[in-house]
Amino acid sequence: MAIELTDANFEELVLKSKVPVLVDFWAVWCGPCRMVGPVVEEMAKEYGDKAVIGKLDVDNNPNVSIQFGIRNIPALLFFKNGEVVDKQVGAVPKSVLVNKLNAQL
């Protein structure tokens, strides 16, 4: 299951992670986010401890959303060594996200 990320735990779980991280910025009211959500959950199961897969609700966690300039959702940011290394905005096929994450492993 994808980790629930918040303003409070973001630095510890994402920026200090020793493995690549995929963060799904989403909101309950966002239709395309509901399409991406199940794909993110599948990836969380498939990657296990090879990568951190997390979801951050932009409505409940405005600080991180502002820090990374999230204006459109779903926005999926790929982190490595605490830095954003790739980004995908909008709903895309699972293969696109898998390829972007695999490039960071």
C-alpha cells in the first residue's frame, strides 16, 4: 500500500530516503487522480522496498504542495537523493510511470 505522506513526514520519508521515491500529489475531488490512484497502489506492492511510493493529499498538506509548485493534479514527482529528478502531470498509462521510476533504480 502506498504510504500516506504529509507536511509533517515528507522530509523524513521522501527527502531523506535512501531509495528512489514516487510521490502522487492528489485530492479527493480530482477525477483523473482517481484513475491514477489504483496504478500507484499497484506500484507500491510491486516495488516493495526497492522504492518508496507515497500519496500526498494537496488539500490537507498545502506546505509541501507549495514548496514543489504543484498547480495541477494529479502530479507525480520522482525523487532521488532528496531531489526531484522527473515529473509527470496528468493521468498516464502505468507503463509511463514504471519507466520513469525504473530509470531511477
